[in-house]
Amino acid sequence: MKRFLRLFFKALIIIILLFGVMCCGFFFAVYKGVFGPFPTTIELKSIHNEEASLVFASDGTLIGKFFAENRTNVHWKDIPTHLTEALISTEDKRYFSHDGYDGKSYLRVFVKTIILGDKSSGGGSTITQQLVKNLYGRNDHSFMSMPVNKLKEAIIATRLEKVFTKQEILLLYLNSVPFGEDVYGIEAASLRYFDKHCRELTIQESAVLVGILKANTYYNPRLNPENALKRRNQVLTLMYNESYITKKDLDSLIRLPLILSYANLQRESPAGYFVYQVKKRVNKILDNIAKPNGEEYDIAKDGLNIYTTLDISVHKSTQKAIRKQLIRMQKLLDAELKMAGKRKKWENSHPYVDSDDNRTISSRDVFSWTDKQKPEMSITDSLWHYHKMLNAAVLITEPATGRVLTWVGGNNFRYLPYDLILAKRQIASAIKPLVYAAGLENNITPCDYLSNEVVVYEEYDNWKPENYDKSSYKDTLVACWYALANSMNLPTMDLYFKTGHGNVADMLRRFDLDVPSHETPSIALGAMDISLYEIVKAYSVFANMGSIYNDLIMIDKITDSEGNIIYNGSNQISYTIMEPELSDQITLILEKTINQGTGKQLRTRYGIKADLAGKTGTAQNYSDAWFISYTPNITIGTWVGARSPDIHFQAGLGSGSSLALPIAGEILSDIESNPKLNSKYLSGFQMEYQTTLLTDCEPYYEKGLSGFINRISDKKEEKSNEDKKEKTSSFKKKKKKKSGIRKFFDRIFKGKKK
């Protein structure tokens, strides 16, 4: 028996020695880089987390991010104390006493987790080791993966502790740790789940975020709020156990409900269309800029700060106005389309939509203005849903600087990313101010009279234009200013031919518009495709005294992650394309459009009192509705229509004044009611030249004998009215004189009458 025990102990010693030798050999192999190299001290010192670039509105509101990893680094001063206390209590309570790895934790894992099988006992990695894993990841070494990776992390952790202070390691960790949903770092997590900066977190919010680290999905407060609440309370209890909070604090905190303010800029960007255009522009700018060391900037990794021109207040008013108008008008359009059997005709013209697969009913994530749960629908239903949908695009700029204040390219960037501000659609009557500018530049005056007679143009395929209201008066001429203010087609054609195609085309090309080289009279009535971007730039010329910018500005400046300015966009230069006197004349006429013409709803329906000039536009079949208005400090361009010109109202509801103008009306109403925005954007026109007298003439002029008789009659009537006024005035004066004498005699004889 003794011999057996001696042999057993010898064998045991040999096994232990062999195991020790194997462990030493394994450690030596890992340490020498057999399973992959270690980062050098220089590489450790140069650790820098990739960082998302941030996009800000003009008031500093965060409106977008560009990233490879959604991460925003913060400084130590921005980390609240209770956040680090929650982290240390939960992840590594002996953090300040170890050198990168914790032997006691390894022993606990070996005994409780491996031997006893208690998986709830926690892991053995320190915060420093977790940081190493976040920075360098883990390699696959087959069945040796776990021990190799754990040992490598421990070795790198000890080296990391020699390079950085405990505080610096905590900061690196908090800036790199993943929080699920492709969110990295505490700042990005704070913005995602609570819509606030890390420095603004409360104790209970810090506990929620620290709790996520154990299992990103299971403890996600949006996806699994009950799990997140339990985990939060567990973190708070651990903080109490480590004496970071009192029992009273614990009792009050665990009774608080879980309150989130979830904000996902990638799913529901407050300015998706604008941010996307900014990204394209930034990439072009960065192509011509290099870092001090000669390397190229990377918008997705270098943590740039992009400060834009977007006015968030005006932008929100725009989104609200679009929503209100399209919800109301979509119901009316749906009723018209249903009555006309439009869907059946659409399905017949698109046979592929009627297949069995496309008729399968299921839940589909489609865009809708309502907050109600979207009904289940087939593929065909969803295709029709988008086909019949009214869309709106709004571009608002500051004409004096070329700054973009609002860029809404459609109903929703996530679902409908195609940008309708850049889409070319039939411009209709919105082109007329440019046509009239060509006429006024070529010796036509606002008080010249134009024909209002229907003409069949045989040389242009018997083309027969008509006025919007089908009116026509053979013996009546219309003043130039009145024809533009009321968007009359027949006088516009007379002006076009008097001005000449060459002069009209030359004027349009000055605005960078693509005009046919051959004579095309229909362009005078807007039979050409122009984008909202182009027409807003054009109207800004009138607002800016005849001057234009090469491009609109969307970016004020760009700084690197340290705040150094690497680009300044405020040095754009404008150039003149027409005389200020000419732009003043057009503005004066377009003021009349707002006061008494096709844009008068701004006064009568929306009660806008500010000085405004503007113009409506309505495509011939009501497929495109336009409204552009301006002051010296703001230009508002609005387009409304369906994606396909086949979908439209059948009558006046599809006009520019019915579809597009109300959006501008709501925006202007919000601006006018806000004292700060009012003074900034709604200043009055200061005409450099005296133009008021240029429109001091009658709107109509009758030709022939009847017109002569009417004018004589009008003059007699006018003279008679003037004589009556003089007599009335004289009578009143005499009456005034008599009243004094009468008062005198009344005082004398009053007593006698009694």
C-alpha cells in the first residue's frame, strides 16, 4: 500500500511538473509571438479610436453622423463620476489595485465557473483586458483560441498599464466599448438611448448603459426594457455594495421607471436629405485637403466636426407644413383616383404587379404620414401605395449669401431617398418671371399692353395655347405687369414673340438653365424640365438685386477632432447677371402677384403681412405644382406632385396655389410669428430704383372705337367724381363756417324760445 502511495505521489508530482513545464512553454510561446505578434510600446502609445464625423445645424444641433463605427470620443472632464463608479462596481471592483489582470478573478472563474459550473459568477477579464479585446479583437486558434487569446490579452494589459494611467485606460475603454446597434463609446450610447451628452447622464441612466455591456441585445433598453430595468437595479446594488451610493439613494433609485429618449440618426434623421448632400460636398472638399502629416482625411474615421447652414427652426416648420398639407391633400387625391378607377388602369398597364406572389398579404414596412400601425398589404398594395403618393420638396435659401436654410428633398429620406429637389420636372408658369425679365430688358415696359387673343400657331404644329381660366378677349389688351401678376398665358406668348427667342433663351441661359437652341415658343409657358434647385437659385437673383452665386452654400466650416479649422466655406463670391433696376421691376410685379394675383392666399388665408414677392406654377395636366416666394433675406421654393406625372388631380386642387402655396404659407406664418426669425428673414424690399410708377397704369386696354368711347366715358365719369368730391368738400367747409354763427344765435335766442 505504501509502495502504491509512493508511486501515486511520484506520478502526481511528475504530472504537475509536466503541466507546469507545459504551461511555461505555452506562456513562452505566446509571449514570443508564436500565436501572433504583440503591439509595440510605440504602437500602444499611439492608440487612437476611430471616430465618427458629426454634422451640426447652424445653432449647434446634432443632425447627422458619418462613421465606419458609430463612435464619438469624449474627454475625461465629460465623464461623470457616477458613470466610472458604476463601471468599476460592475466590471472590475479591484481596478485600482491590479496591474492589468486580476489573479483573484481568475481563481473565482476556475473554482465557481469551471469546477462548480456556476455561469452567473462573472468573467475574469479586467477592464484593461476588455479594452485590449475591444481594440485588437480575438484571433481564431482552433481549440487553443480561448487560452491563447486570454493570455495575450493579459500580457498586453500589463504593458498597457505601464504606458497609460488608470484614468487614461478608463477613458479609452469608455470611448471604445460597444453598446449594441452598431454604437461604440459612451457618448454615442448616451445620444442614442437618452438623446443627451454623456456629461448630462443621471446615476440611473449611467447604470442602464453600464448594464448593457453584459449582453448588448438582452439588456438593450429599447428592445428589452424589462431586462434592462432589472440589470440597471443590479448595477445600482453593486454600487451600493462598493459604498458609492447610500442605502437611501439605492432605495429611491430602484423605484424610478426606465425612461428613454431614443434617437437614431441613421433611421430617423431630422434632416436626412440635407445631411446626405452635405456628405457628398464634404467628400469633394476633403479631396483637396490633407492632414499636416500628408495623409488624407477620412470622413468616416477622423472625427471631423461639420458645421452647416441649416436653420433648424425653419427646417422643423417646413417638415410640419409638409406633413399637414400632404395628409389633407392625399385624402382628396385618393378619393379622386378611386372614383376614376385609376388603380385598375394602373394594374392593367403593369401586368407584373398582378402575379400571385405580389398578391401575398404580409406585414410591410412602408412610409406613412400617420402614426397608426401600418396595415398588412401585398407587394402590389405597397407599389400602389407609393405610386399614388403625393410628395413634396422644399428648398429655402438666404439670397444675400447663398446659404441653404432648409433642404427637404421628399417625404422621408429613409424610405424615399431619391432627392426631388434635384429632380427635373415641368416648371410651368414659374418660369414666366425670367421670360418677362427678357422682355423688360429688351425695351418692353411694365405698362406696355399685350394681346390677350387666342392664336393658332400653324408653324408650330397648330399649337393653340390658352389662359388658365380659358378667357380670351380679342379687342382687349393686357398690361404687361398685370399679365405676369396673374399668370396669363396669351399675353405671355405675345411678349415672347415681341422679345424674340434669342433674347429669351439668352436670359434663361444666364440662370444656368438648359434651353433648346431652336425656337421653341412653349418654353415661355414653362414647357421645359427644371429642378427646384435651379428655380430657387433663379428667383434668388431677383431677391439679390440681380446677382447670383455659382453654387449654394451648405457648409460653414469643417474642423478636425481637435477643433482646428480645415475648411471655411464663407468666402463665396457672387456675380451680376442683370441690372438691379431690372430685378426691381420683376420684384415689384411679383409683389402684386402676392397682393392681388395668384399668390394672394398668403394674405387672405394665412394673414401674412410681410413684404413678399412670389409666383405660382401649375403643369398643364396638374402633375406638378410650384410656388416660389422671396424677400431680400429668404427664398422659399416648394414643389408638390406624385413620382409619376400620371398621378394628379383632375382640376384646380392640383394647382400651385392649392397644392404648393399652402406649405409656404404655413412656413411663413411660423416665421412671422417668431420675433427672432421675423426680424432676420422678413425685412421689406428697399428698391434701389424708383419702379412704383412703372405699374401705374390700367390692367386692361380696349382697342377700337368702343375702347375709345369707354375711355372718354371713363374720363368724364372720373372728372364728374372729382367735381362731386370738390363740391362735397366745399359744402363741408361752408357748413363748418355756418355752424359757428348758428351757435352764436342759438345762445342768444335759446332762452327766448323757451
